[in-house]
Amino acid sequence: MCKQMVAELIGTYILIFVGCGSALVDQFQKLTIVGIALVWGLVLMAMIYAVGHVSGAHFNPAVTIAFAAARKLPWKQSPMYVLAQLLGATLACLTLKVLFHDEENIHAITTQYSDATTDLEAITWEFIMTFILMFTICGVATDHRACKDFAGVAIGVTLLFNVMISGPITGASMNPARSIGPAVVSGVYKNLWVYIVAPIIGAMTAAMVYSILRVPKPEMPETSEMAEETKSIYNQLYLHPDP
């Protein structure tokens, strides 16, 4: 369990440091929303391949809670995962605050929506974007029928598209840790509840919906035949021995 926590902490740290770092760089050198989205998608892809085999590469409390609800992760492990993710995100934002030497610019990495966007609209955006992300994760990373080799690519591209679409509107969080970390470091907690509640509900809904599409993993024919052969030999030797 310790290895998984370290992997989640480091993976989340790098994800938030690089992703939020791109938003800070955009204050001085315009990357545009396309550039920022590319950074988010590529760093997530890299971290999935880096530590996915260690912890599952959640980096997101909403994903962890959804996996636990879908019985893909023991509930007793989920609090430790979430703690590691929140710590990694907060440390990443604290590092960015120190490196950029500017109290005002750090506000650029918080997830906020304008006054023109209502709470319901923001919740809907975050719900839909997180649903799409989690649905993709369920399809490419947890289904035995999927090609796992390209799971990181599919998930990274999904995040890229989501950031491009909803980034200018809500900040494209889809991740409570991504919003809580900057809020703690900047001291700006406005509308934070939206970025906690909506992603969790969206991720859990996606996991539930995908469970309808999932089929049981079939038993390997070779395994079945071997089991029958072993049973036959056992019966001959022990139940019906030769006189």
C-alpha cells in the first residue's frame, strides 16, 4: 500500500505542477487554450505509463471514489489514495507559488467560473466532462476486451479535448484535487464545492453506466479443458481405482 500511495502522490504532484504551471506560463507567454490543453493531456498520458502499473494512476479523488463504488478498488484503500492525491496537488501548487514569486499570478491556477455562468451550469459542465473522462477510463483501462497498450493515449486525449472545450468556461477541473490544491495555497475557496461535488457524481455515474456495458470475463478454453482432464484423472485414481 505504501508504494501505491507514493506513486499517487508523485504522479499527482507532477500532473498538477506541469498542468497548472502551463496556466501560469500563459500569463507571460501566451500558450492559448490549445497549448494548455496539450500540456494537460500529455502529462497525464506520461504519468499513466510511468506509474499506472504501480497504483492504477488515478491522480484524482473522483476516479478513486468511483472505482471504489464500482468495486474495482477496496473501500479501505480509497482514503489513503485520496490523501496522497490531495497532498501531491497541494505540494505542487505550493512549489509553483514559490517558484513564480507572485501572489497575484497564483490565482490563475484556481478553478473559477464567471458571474455569467450559474452554479447549475458549472455543475453540469463539470459533471459532463468528468463523465466523459471516467467513461473513457472504464472502457480502456478496466475492460478485459480493451487494448490496454493505448489506454494512456486514449485517456490523455480525452482530457485534452475536455480542457479545450470547458477550460474557458469552468477551468476544466474534473478533479477535486486539482481544485483543492490551488484553493489551499491561494486562499481562494469561492465555489470550491462545485469542483468537489460535480466531478465525484460524474465519475460515479460513468462507472455505473459502463458497468451495464461490461460483460463477465470468459473462462479460458485451455483452463477449462485442463480442469476437466484433472478432474477425470482424480476420479479414476481416487474414486474408481483399478482393482
